[in-house]
Amino acid sequence: MNAFEKLMAFQHQTEALAQIAGRLGWDQETVMPRGAADQRAEEFAAIEAVLHARRTDPHVRDWLAEVDDAALDPVGRAQIRHIRRDVERAARVPEALASQIARLTSRAQGLWAEARANDDFAAFAPILEQVVALKREEGAAIAQSARAGAVYDALLDGFEPGTSADDLERMFAAMRPRLVALRAACLERPAPDGLSGQFDAPAQMRLARRLAETFGYDTMRGRLDKAVHPFSAGSGADVRITTRTDPDDPFNCLYSTIHEVGHGCYEQAIDPAYALTPLGQGASMGVHESQSRIYENQLGRSRAFAGWLFDRMRESFGDLGIHDADAFYRTVNRLRQGYIRTEADEVQYNLHIMMRFDLERALIAGDLAVADLEAAWNDRFEADFGFAVDKPSNGCLQDVHWSVGLFGYFPTYALGNVYAGGLHQAMRVALPDLDADLAEGRLARATEWLRDRVQRHGGLHEPSQLIEAAVGAPISEAPLLDYLEQKFGAIYML
Amino acid sequence: MNAFEKLMAFQHQTEALAQIAGRLGWDQETVMPRGAADQRAEEFAAIEAVLHARRTDPHVRDWLAEVDDAALDPVGRAQIRHIRRDVERAARVPEALASQIARLTSRAQGLWAEARANDDFAAFAPILEQVVALKREEGAAIAQSARAGAVYDALLDGFEPGTSADDLERMFAAMRPRLVALRAACLERPAPDGLSGQFDAPAQMRLARRLAETFGYDTMRGRLDKAVHPFSAGSGADVRITTRTDPDDPFNCLYSTIHEVGHGCYEQAIDPAYALTPLGQGASMGVHESQSRIYENQLGRSRAFAGWLFDRMRESFGDLGIHDADAFYRTVNRLRQGYIRTEADEVQYNLHIMMRFDLERALIAGDLAVADLEAAWNDRFEADFGFAVDKPSNGCLQDVHWSVGLFGYFPTYALGNVYAGGLHQAMRVALPDLDADLAEGRLARATEWLRDRVQRHGGLHEPSQLIEAAVGAPISEAPLLDYLEQKFGAIYML
């Protein structure tokens, strides 16, 4: 075997172990006995130690040094690009710092959950300050620079390779005023009707399974279960998704399912030749989110598809208290005043992200002290949303991300929406009569278009190149904003 | 850290990884998507490679050489005993032979399944011959001797440390004529009634869950699911069991559940101080089987408990076509003429084992050629069971064990029954009024006695020492035989 083949054989085993670790997470959230939590933590620590040792194995550096990139085909070069990036990132972070972060964030997550339950930001602030300090150190080590912008970009690069905070700042600056205005205009108008009726959990799950199938999720290579928080786990031939049921709100279950189906279908569609290699996963967090969002929103919340879903829901639940498909469409798209990011609609969601992006950059730069985070959050929230935060669990304690050190992750959600906006515009050009399909619950042409343009490539291309090639235009927030203003302008008769 | 502490820290991580590998097996048999089988094979190979590398890690040998056994307490010495034994066994088997066996048995299992489906022993014989040859080589390497008895004992020692084929041969020689005679006498008498009625799967599973709880299985640290073959997986705080349902035969589900509950409760009862150490598992296959068997048979099929179960079954399924608890007791204990080991009753089960023990020793010794196995099997079966084997799937192709190289495993099932016989006799002396409890479905005193005498010790003692201390007498087949002759003599009015 030459150095490249040795690398790939080693990586194949590492990827298989990573799949096992991911499935351990699935198991924990779905079927693990409650009393097994402590033992599970030991099991996670053991497999993470194995994975860490493999990622920093000196053989990998030696093989990488030996590989002749010029002799490789484009797939081989892309494999090496991923391995090299991971190795370089890992090598730059001192072992002691990495394990300090692992230990601290494990503790911080527990304190965050407690602080959120008690609505007590002060109880969480001291450890968050330590997390911020260590993540700043980690970012500086990866960036090999202490410049604030470089530090944040290094963290962001771990989730969205090739994107900088400056790019995002420009994009978000264009989005924010239009979204704030759109939000305010919609909420001044009369609210669409809500649902009435009985929504028992087994019927919700039956319809969720039908939706998963409708959107092309392959249950021969995956499964749908219930969990407290919906998620998708795994790659290749074993991609599992979860959803949840709320007796008062079937949309929570159904649209969470479509969202996770978007993630799951992406992983299932990746070229099987890339299985258990660095290319055998979605290209980035942002690209992943673009798929889940376009399934959930641009397709799942379209007028055409809503008509089909309206009929299916009446078959499942009887009278919904909604008189026709147009009213149903307005219901699945209605804006509500709310504090919580994960419950936000298409218009407001990105406003939640942008404030987190600005606040976390300020924290990492040292321009915002953790002690001042709650006040800064509440000020910004009121500025964008027009009403005051009532308690920290509805404010800066609502998300787990910062407690576990995920700085640079939030903006990929908004970036995913932007990618989805561009992809949707291009898809509608390519498939001008798509609504006729959607109205009959036929998603195949839409999902095949996405499979062909985006999903099958896995990690072959850099995220921005992948999206630009799929869309046929530079990445821009304009298609998303145009779509939102047009859609919600019509719904709210602005 | 001194050498002992380093060893234990290393071992802790290895045990955690072994738990993960075990859970991967559970996942495969219960929830894995069907299309994930190939990927799962890669995942298994990856984690097995990690475990193998740890088991043969040169550091372990160095630490073992440094450990001062005399400075350790009895628990520490027992830990070292386990680690040393595993390391020595692993070190004696050349790497090339180990991986040759792994590859060959993986292939042989597939060919066995095909041959069984086609009732074609000749299609399986050539690869079984290779498996026998390699296992003989492996046994000789471990024994450091080519003497037939030593080779087989080395294989047996992997499942039941401290037991020799000579011990078993003496024991089985005493058992066989009495069991053959008891079997023949029972089958000459009129057969007890069978069940009639409807046994829907959800009701079977509800009763199975109630039985699991009744026998003390802790679902906070475990779970019960359905699988094609009942099994138990995991140790410590995450011990899962499975059962199956047959619409015509609820006893299959219920007694499989009690059997697996015996295995599961054993693992759950081990001193938590031994968790994720070499002591944190059952002492041997035989001791494990003694617990599952005593739960299933001596307790679960006792007259007193059968009365309680009869009432529960009528609550669940209505009329069973059986007029009273005495008749029900005869039904759950009835002997039937059959080919299949896993379906055999208490009297006939050990006869199935003994013939496998004799045949596999002859194979390993080279006294029996694989080409002659089918004929030898059929002759022996007719001699002990009094009727002829009709086809290989009911004969020498019925069990998976030999195809995957499990030579030396079968006798531990019979040894488990012998241990259970001794334990049961001692338990009845210690708890003379136990039947009053069993008649009301109260298992606590029986299971606590087993927990205290056997289960909590995990791997602290050698299997035979553990059982002898629990029973208070040398290991003997006499209590089991006396129990069987008395119980079935009464049931069949011999």
C-alpha cells in the first residue's frame, strides 16, 4: 500500500468508529435505560479517547507528508483536503487545552441545565466565562493569531469551512432591516386561525412516517423514533432520525419530521463510494441545514404541498377547525410573538440567529463581558422583536450551544436558510411546474434535483463552491429575502 | 500511578469499549435498519480491531510484569488473575492465526445458514473441516501442547476456567443413563394436555414484562425488546434482554423471558465497585447459565410458581383449555419428542448437550472426520432419543456454534444445569418455606439468596470455588438428577 492507501484504510476504520460513537448518542436519546447515564458517560469518554488518539496519530502526519497530491484524482485530493484540515486543526490545539475544554464543557452543560431550570443566569455566568476564555484560546491556537476576527473565524471554520465572519456580517446586515420590517408588518395584521381538534400521539407518528416516506426517506437504511429533541444521526446505510409529539400541536411533530428527513435524506443520498471516508458526510453544517430547511419550509410549507397535507391531516384527525386549504396554508405559516429560536417561523428565525452571532463574536473578542451578556441579550431582543424578555430561560439561557463550547455554530443555521433560498429559486426555474407535483404529494422531482445538485457529492466540494455550482450564481441573501417578502406579503395581505 | 493503577485505568477503558461493542450487537438484533448490515460489519471490524490491539498492547505485559501481586488485596489479585489469563491466552495465539479464524468463521457462518436452509451438510462440511483444523491449531497454541485432551481443555478454558473435559466426562457419564431412562419412562406415559386459546403478541409482551419485574429485573438499568433469538447483552448499568413471541405458544415468550431475566439479573446484581473492570461480569458461561436456568426451571417451572402463573395467564388470555393449576404445572413441564436442543425440556436438554460434547471432542482430537459427522450425530441421536433424525437442519446443522468456532462452549450449558441443581438444593435448605412465596409470585427471597451467594461477586472467584462456596458442597450432578427424577417421576406418575 502507498501512503494514500494507508491513510484511507486508517481513515476508514476511524470513520466506522465515529459512526459507532454517533449511534451511541442516538441510543442515549431514544432507548437507553435511564439509570445507565453514568456508565454511558464512561463509554463516551472511552470511544472519544480512541477517536482522539487516531486523529492525532503521528502515522497520519507521516502518511500525509508522503502523499503526492498531484498524482491523485479529484476525489482523492478532496479526501486529503479533509484529512489534512482535520489533522492541522487538531495538531494546533495543545492536548492539555483540548481535554480542559472537554472536561469544562461537560460540567458547564450540567450547570446550564440547572441554571435554565432555575432561571438564574448568575449561577451559569462564572463557568461560561471560563468556557469563553478557553474557546478563545483554542481559536487563537488554530488561527495562530490572537486577532479577534481571526480567532472567531477559526472557530467558525470548524463548522463552515471557507466562510468568514466578515462575509456573514455583510450578509446579515442586508437581511436584518428587511426581516425586522417584515416581522413587524405581519404581526400588525390579524393572526391566521390556529388548529382545534384532538391530536393523539400514535396518529401523529403514523402521519410523520408517511411524510418521511413521501419526502423519500429510506427506512431500509434508517428509522424514525421519538426523542425529547428531534435530531438526525449517522451516515451511509444507517441514518436515523427522531421527532416528538405534542398533543396540542401536531405541526411540531410533522414539520420536525420533515426537517430531520431533509438531514437524513442528504446523508442517505451521498455517493456510496464515499461511505466511511471523509467525503461520506454532508459538506458543512450550513449545507446540511439548507437541505433540512428547504424540505421543511420551501417545499413543506408551500401553498401547493399544504393543500395535500391539509387533506392528509383531516383523514388522520377529522375536522381541524379550519375551513379550507388556503386557511390551512396560512396556519402552517403564521407568525407568533415568541422568545424561543427553535419555535420560530421562517421570518423570525434568522433574527434569532443574528443576535446570537453578534453576541458570541463580542464575547470571543472580549468586547462583551459574560457578566453583561444577559442585559445585552435582552436589549438586542427588544430592539429586533419589539417586546421584552421575561426570564433568562426565555432569553440567553434558552440554547445549550454556548455551554458546550459551540461558538461559531449558530450562524450556520442562518447560512443554511440563505443557501436554501438560492437553491429554491434555482429549483423553481429548473422545475417550473413543480407545484402540480407538490399539490399531489409528489416530492420526487424536487428531491432528485437536490440529490443531483447537492446531496450526492457529500464532502467532495467546499461548501460555497458546492452551493454556487448548484444555484448557478454567487451566494446571496437576496433570493431568500425576496421569497420571504413575497410569500408572507401574500399571506398577510401586506 | 503505579503499574496496577495504570493497568486498571487502561482496562477500564477497554471494558467500556467492550460494552459499546456488545451494545452494537444488541442494536443489530433489535433496531438496526435491514439495509445497514454491510456497514455494520465494517463497524464491528473496526471496534474489534481496537479491542484486539488493546488486548495485545505491549504496555499491558510490561505493567503486569511490574505488578506486585503480594501487595494487592484479594479483589486486586482477582483483577490481575483475569487480566493475566486473557493476556496469556491472546499472546499464545499468533496474530495470523487469530485473524485467519476471524475471517474463516465469518464466512463459515454464512455457509452454515445456507446449508441449514437447504438441508445440505455436504455444502458445509469442507469449511467446517477448515474451522476444526484452525481451532485445533489455536487450542494447541494456547495449551502449548498437541495432546488431544490438552487442546480441547484449552478451548474449554476460554468459556469455563478451571474445568477439564475429564471432569465433565465423569459427570456426564453419571448423568446420561439416568436421563435416558427418565426420558424413556416419561414418554411412555400419557402426555399432559397442551394449551388452547388465542395468544396475541402484545398480551404476551405485557405478561413477559410483568414476569421480568416479578423476578427482580431492573428496567431502570435495562430493557426488554423483541428479537429473533432471545439473548442478554451488557453489564453494569445497561443490561438489555430480548424475547420473542409465537402466536401458538406463549410459553416460548414467557420462559425465554424468565431465562434471559436470570442472565440479566446476574449482571445487574454484580457489585457496582467492579463496574467496567474484569470482575464486572459473570464468573463464567456455566455460572451464567446456572442463573438463567434456576430462574427459568427450578423456580419458574416449580409447582408453586406455576399456580401463580396459571392465574396470570388466565387473566391475560382467558380460558387456556386447562382445568386447574396442577394440570397447568404438568403442561409447562411436559416432555415432547423433538430434534431441537433449544426447544428441549429439563430432562432431555442435557442429552442434547452431551452428544455435542462427545462429538466436538472427537472432531478436535481428529478421532472423527468432519465427513463422518452427520452419520455420527444421527447414530448417537437415535441411541439416546430412540428415534431417527429426519434431516440435517433437525440434526447436526441445527446450531450455529461450530460454524463460528465455538468448540468447548456447549458443555457449559449442561454444567450450568448441574450448578443450578446444587444451588437449588441448598436454597431449599436455607429457605424451607419458599413455596409459600412462589405461590404468590414473590421471588425476592430466592433471588436475594442467589444474589448474595453468587451474583454480587461477579468474577471475583473461580467458577467452581464460587459454586462450591454457595452450595456448601463439592460440585456434583447428584442434586440435579435427584431433582429431575423426583419432579418428573411425580408429574408422570412413574
